[in-house]
Amino acid sequence: MNQTKPNEHESIYQLKVTIKESEPLIWREIQVRSHITLYKLQRILQVVMGWGNTHLHQFTIDGTCYGQSHPEYGLEMKTERRARLDELVPEENASFIYEYNLDDSWLHHITVEKILEPTPGVHYPRCVAGDRACPPEECGGIRGYAEVLEILKNPEDPDYAETREWVKEDFDPEVFDIEEVNRHLKAIR
């Protein structure tokens, strides 16, 4: 059931963000102000997913790409700096794609789950739920990450020691620290 925004200027979008083809599923549920730009949403997604913001990205909404054009790479897209979330996806159940690292192609499926009234005293953006760690950067996309996980399951694998060192000793693919994420989100206004 589609619902209109409770208050055009003060509504909150609850977004479900999932990394496509991740198995088990890597996901986050976040709440953001509806009128933010895609540029700001990109900054929020970097924090909540755990990426390092070191690669090109783009949003695809209704067949149109938004981001930062890079003609030297053949990328022409509409600017994300003036593209408002509530103008591009104005209803519940609307969905779109965020792609991070265009070489590895980390595809994130984003759905507007709910449009809510803001809660007084609550800082937005905020993460309200999630599961599993962000994959390490530079692992080769979802297929490369699956290979990394297989290696980490088997200490007898000839690539185990090198892979464990590369992903850091304390990396646990099952752990998602929502409190740490929300601490970092407080810096985003």
C-alpha cells in the first residue's frame, strides 16, 4: 500500500539497504530525512555499510544515473548534489540501486519501507537495524567476497594466512556494530 508523506518538509524515510547477491544477506535499515540529496545519502551509505569512500559510485533511479560525471571514464550522469530523495522516490515501496566501486560493482538495493513523522529529540540519520559486516574493499565484488569467505572457513587452505592478514585478524563477517555506526552518523548533519 502506497502512502503519501505525512509532512512534506519533516518526513523521515525508513530505507532497507541490501547488498545484492550477498549470501547470507548483508543489510541495513536506516532512517533519513526525506529531503536530503543523493550526495548526502551517499555519505550516509558509506558509513552504515562500512565502505571507505574511495571509489566511484552511482545511483540508478527509474533508469537515470545520478552521481558525479567522469567523462574520462565515459560516465555521464545527472548531478547527485541537487537530486532530492523525496522528489525521486516519493512513495513507500519505491526502490532504486546504489552502486559502489564501479569496477567491483557492489550493487545495493534500496527500498523506501516506510514514511514516518520525525521523533522529537532523535538524530537523523540513524541506523535502526542491520546484519553482517561490510565486505573488505578490493576483494573483487560479491564473487570475490564469496571466495574470501570460503578461504577464511578453512585454516588448511594455502591462501588462509595471507587472506587472514589482508582482511585483518579481527575481521568477523557475522559482526555488525550498530552503536559504532550510529556514533559516526552523528557527525552527519
